[in-house]
Amino acid sequence: MTGLMKFKEPELPKALLASLEGAEPVRCIIVGAGSRLALETAVEARRLGLIDPILVGPARDIERVAEEIACDLSDYEWLDAADEASIA
């Protein structure tokens, strides 16, 4: 092997985004929203008008990640669920 594999940022196909233009955002629950990947993905999908998310997870984790990524969650709906049993 001559080198390391490089990670490529995922991206939505332009044709898919174009086909969704004008569509209403889909209401969805983001379980585990206290993880950086889940929250960043939900924020980006909302910014693109694809989803209207309800964030679910430990409030302290969601708040910490939101601060790390400089995201204001004041106009997001979210539920504090301390653990997996609470989420279920």
C-alpha cells in the first residue's frame, strides 16, 4: 500500500437537493442528538430545509455540542432524555 486512505466529506447529490426544492421539511426525531455527528447533521439538514427536527438526548450533552459547533438551539424543539431507557 502506498499511502493512507483519505476521508472525503459526505455530500448530498445536487440532483437530489434540486428534486426536493419547494418541498415541506419532514418532521423527524433525532435520537442521540447529544453526539456531534447527529447534531451537526440535523442542523445542516434543517438549514437546507430538508427536516424539521426534534432533538432527543441528554440536555447537557446537546447543550455542550451546540456550544462547540456555535449553534443556537433556541428555536429548536428538543427533549431531555437522560439515557437509552428514557428515549425508548
